[in-house]
Amino acid sequence: MSLSRLAMRIAAARALKGATLAEARVFDSAIDPIDQTIAETRAPVLIVTTDDYEVDTVGRDLMHGDTRCELVIEAAIASRVEVSGDVSLSIPHTDEGMEIVLDLIEHQVMTALTRERTTWSRVWMKLAPRVHKRSSRRGASVEHGVRFAARQIVLSCDLIEAPADGAAVVPGSTWEDVLAVMTEDEALSPIADLLRVTIEGQPLADWRRAANALGIHLETADAIGLGPIIDLAEDAEALEEIRLTGDPADVVISVGA
């Protein structure tokens, strides 16, 4: 489901902020080409996007199945880089210097995504439990008189499924963890609310959620034994009591008492 792709991309971008030489210059799905962005920024930047997305479906169930997605991280540099910390140095704006910076950033990207150093790296690892392939492509150009070097990193990932709609997000689940971390981020809190409403939707009876998961209409669900005993037009309501009338007095049986 594309909700998994959305959540995985957000988690990756947040996990990378402050974790590399790009510092906080991490952009989620920037529309401008990277050559235009780096010409304006000069300092190291990261742009996080998602590319090819595939789901192995069965029948008409278009919402579930083995899911794969490419996470694309583009890095670019067009200036001298000052490194401080345990080791302090200045990496010059030369071909060799820019390649050194990109090699360091690529290593830092992998570390940020595969070490639980923040809540965002934790949820990213939960959303993408397996990475099938990692590729890295070099790039360089001159734009508006600015020489820059670039690196495109592509991770081919498995994704977990989003929950079936019509039921509350299960406490303690990966999706509950994702929504909780998003809620703590002021900018993402409204998105977390929208995701929860989108996932949970209108509460549905179990048989209707099963029909939705199979991608079948309600009459077929009834024919194969998934449907309710009552009219298909209405969901079953919880039975609260049974009332027997007649002499010597009415008898009321509370269900579940």
C-alpha cells in the first residue's frame, strides 16, 4: 500500500537530518532538479524520494501483498566543507575533495538508516525490514557557473503493509509506533492524524473487512461463508439482551452477563 511508501520516505528523511555532513539540509521529494538546488545552496544537500513501487497482488486484492519500493537519496556538494568534532579539517572544493565528501556522506547515510540512534531510524527499520540491493551512481556538472559533484544512492527495499481499513490501529504495532513518532513532530502531527483517519476509516464488521481484503463483493462473501446471518445491507449489531414475554412474568436475559 502506498501509505507504507509515504511513511518510509518521511522516516528516512527525518532519520538523515543532522546525521551527515549535509546537516539539516535534507529535502523530502524536492521538485527542483538537484543541479538547480545545489547551485543555490552550495553546501552539501540530500534529497530523498521514492521511485519504482511494486506489489505482488492476488486476485482483486490491490491493497495487500509482497511490497517493494526504491528509496532514492541524492547527495550533492558544490563548496569547501568544514568538518569539526573529534577531527577538524577543511575539505577543499576540488574534484578529489568533493568525492571524499560524497563518500563520507554515503557512509553516514547507511549508518543513519541502519543504527537505532533516533526514533526515526527505528521506525524506518520497522517499515523497511529488508533491503535487497544498494546501488550508487556518480554525477558531476557545472550549473550557472557552479561546479558540483553528485551521488545517487538507491536502496531496493521490502515494505510492510498498511493495516486493513475499518479497524483501529493495533496498540504496540509498527504503525502505532510510526504514528506516535509523527505526532511528536509539530510539522508532521497533522499528517499523522490524517493517516490514522485514512487507515481506520469507518469502523467495519470483521466480515466486511475480510471481504475488502479479498477484493470481493458482499454477495460473494456471503456465499463463501464470510457474510453475516442478517441482511447484507446492514452490519451486525451487538446483541445486548433477550426478552421472553408471557405468564407468569417477562424474563430478560442479559447477553454476556
